[in-house]
Amino acid sequence: MQGQKAAERCRQNLQNNGFGAHFLETAESARELLLQNVSKYNTFGFTGSATVRALGIMVALKAEGKVVYDR
């Protein structure tokens, strides 16, 4: 519960400073939101993000026929 409160406070601070921010409780919901937000783009480049790999973002983008460059 304390971690969730800190995450919500962080999200609110980011938004107050002009950043788009979301608090999502699961990795799957984060993956879905990210894929929805980038659906109109066709080409992506990544530089070794462990988070991107853990979420399966590159695999999902490739499965949609997107061009993915990975260092």
C-alpha cells in the first residue's frame, strides 16, 4: 500500500510538471497501454532496455508487422 501511494504521488508530480504519466498495477496493462499509444507508428528503435524486453514490446511490435531496430 505504501509503494502504491508513493507511485501515485510520483505520477501526480510528473503530471503537474507537464509530463504524461500513468500508474498501472500490472506489467500486462503497461504493455497494452504502450502498444495502444504507439499503434500509428511503423518503425521503432531500441537501445537495450531491459524493461522493453521484459514486457515483450519488441516481440509484440514485430508480430504486428512493425519495423524494429535493436542495437
